[in-house]
Amino acid sequence: MRIDIDKESCVGAGQCALTAPGVFTQDDDGLSALLPGREDGGGDPMVREAVRVCPVGAIAVTAP
């Protein structure tokens, strides 16, 4: 899978980092970011839940 974060839409709610902390973090500006080496989600089953709980729909998951 491929994970894309729309930095223009992200409001820094942090729900992604709370839901899938093994994949998402927040950058110095408080916006969503992927942990290094986790750009493909690393098989974490909570990635799709993180997409679902994002209040502004800033995260997209697509097939490789």
C-alpha cells in the first residue's frame, strides 16, 4: 500500500498518530508525517482506521 498525506488539508489533530503510532507521527509544525521506513504502512492493520478517523480526510491509502 502507499500512504499519502495532504499537508495542505492536515490540521494537526493527531488522530492518525494516536491510532497507528507505529506508522504516523507529527512533524515540528504538528502536522501528520510518516515515520521513516513506514511509507508503505509496514503491514500495520490500523493504517486504514487512521485514514477513517482523520477529521479532514488528509490521508489516502492506495494500492502499490
